[in-house]
Amino acid sequence: MAGNRKVLPMEEDNYVRFIRTAINMRNDETADFGEKDLLMVLLPACCGLRIGEVAHLSAKWITHTNNGPAIRIPKKWPCTLGRSGSCARCKAESSFYDDPSLWGPKTKGRWPEKGAYPIPLTNTLTDAVTGDEVETNLANRLISYFKVHDQLGVAGYETIRFRVRRVAQQTKDLHLDHGRGLVNRLVAKNDRQTVPDLHPHDLRGSWACHCLRRQISDYTLRDWGGWQDLDMINYYSSFVGDVDGSGRDKL
Ligand SMILES: [Zn+2]
């Protein structure tokens, strides 16, 4: 989980409206919300990418599997997001092999011995929200983007947080799933209104819950999400059971 914050997934209808809002903002020429902005939001929301994975996403991470295009997070990656070489975070953390020029994913679950598990880009919620129009689904958006750019190239994680918050502010009646007595975090929208303080990691949690509602198996989701065990799957399962009342089997 992100520090000591509780990850709060959105309920399904909020999740759908959030993604639709992001796509609408992209389609609105007056909204000043470009393709890169949209991808910063959709990658955690529709593929469960962590914020560092979004920031460092490279064209070379797109792979093609029997089930269509997918993202394969590498074990280590040369970071070029800084003005001279790697970004400040990679320099500070020297996250892998004590080499500040390298970035690496947070958990080893991303790259077990047999190789990283590809995260599917097809059949994501963007397909459903947009009616699966080829030119608008996430796979084609990314492939088109990487015809022009060799990486997403987000130098500061704060930028991603800001984009997510902007979409949250524009999403009508957004609320987080806090039916279990969890704290409802709010930030000011303007002088009179507040909106949920939605973080990128909450999008990852919303994606996980969405996958569970779609009957994706616990082990498949563990591999897609890069978790090393089922702890977080169990955490998210508890939301799914509470929300849809389907009595989804608990372990
Ligand atoms: Zn970096």
C-alpha cells in the first residue's frame, strides 16, 4: 500500500464514470487535457500500473501476446527522465543494484524467475466505456502514442497525482468506497464543495476490484498486479463482497 494511507477503491459505478470523464476531457478541445494526460490516468485505472511504472513506461514495454497487446514491466530499466540521465527519484533511491541510473518495479512479483507477467491491454474498461471503438481503446491509444514517442516520459510523480485529482474533480458525484468504516478523505474543490482525495493508487485498487467483479481469478490478478502473495487480493475482495452482495467466495 502507499505509505500509511489506506487504499480506497471506487465503487464500480464511480469507477466507470471516472474513466468516462477522463475520456470526455480528452475529447473536449477546450479542456487542455491531452493524450499524455489521459494515459497517465488510464494506465493505473485500467491496467493497475503503479505510479512509478506509469512515469517510466517505455514503448519497448508493449508486447504482443496470444491474447493481444499487453504491457510487460521489466526487471530493471535505464531511467532517462532527468535533465542529465535518471530522474531525481531514481537517483535518490538507487532502487536497483545500487545503480542510480536504473529504475526497477516496486515488487519482485513483477518479474518472477520465469519472467514478468504481461498485463493485458485489451478488454479493459475503456473498451466498454467507449463501445470498443478501435481508435479509442487503450491498446490502440498506446500503440499510436508510441509511434511518435519512445516513452511516456513523466519526470515527476506529482504530475500524475495532479492529473488524477483533476479528473476526480470533474467526475460528477464521485465518492470512494468506504462502506466499511474507512476514513473518507476529502479535498476542497472550490469554496463550497469538496471531492474525494483520489490518488493514483486508489485507481490501481479500483482496477483490482473491477477485475474481481469480472471473475478474474485471484492468482491471475496477483500476477497482473505484480503482488507476491494474495494479501492485497484478499483486501480488495472484501470490498467486492460488500459492494455487490454477490457473496463472492472468500478464502
Ligand atoms: Zn527514474
